[in-house]
Amino acid sequence: MGKIIQIVEDDDDIRFILGYILEDVGATIETFDCIEAFKTRRQNADLLILDVRLPDGNGIELSKCLKSSTTTSSIPVIIMSAHANGNLAILEGKADAFIEKPFDLDRFLLKVKSILSLNEKK
């Protein structure tokens, strides 16, 4: 895959599992436990995966901010949550996809690969 994927997720276990399965398919993974950590170490990525409920903010708002910036608007965003409405995440957060927690890892990987593949064709 050779892509950079950044994950903003406050749950250590979910962050570890997502990082592990995505590294297994050849992606370089950068994980962050909060928005502040993401903002201070952020660099260009091929995909962002954002949780909604974070200790210092909201992934939907972060996505909306990133999608409104000319420097980050083209980076695909997947928002995931056990609590948020998928339509709201996509419409308000301008996300490219929504994944409801808990999720099947195989379906998660298919969604990631699909989004990365679509972005390559642009």
C-alpha cells in the first residue's frame, strides 16, 4: 500500500488494533490520542481516521476544519463512532466515510482500501 494513515483515537486498544492491521497491509501508521497531539505532529497523510469523542474535542469538528482548509481538503477522512450519527458525520464533518463501532475488521480494511484507491484515481 505504501500510504501514510493517521489515526486520532483516544482508546489505546482500538488505536493499537487499527495500527496493527493497517501496518500489516503495508501502510505507515501514525497514531494520536487527542486532537492537540495530532495538530502538533501532523504532516501530510493519505488518509485520516478520526474518532468522534476525543478528550479535547470532537472528530466531526476536526474533520470539518480539515476539509475547509485548502492544504488538507483533499485528504480523505473516515469518522468512526459508537455514538454519532453517520449522516451527521458525513454531512457536517464533510467526511468521506463513516464507520460505526464496533466494526468488523475485514469490512474496515475494505473501506480503507476503497477510499485510498479512489483517491489515487483523482
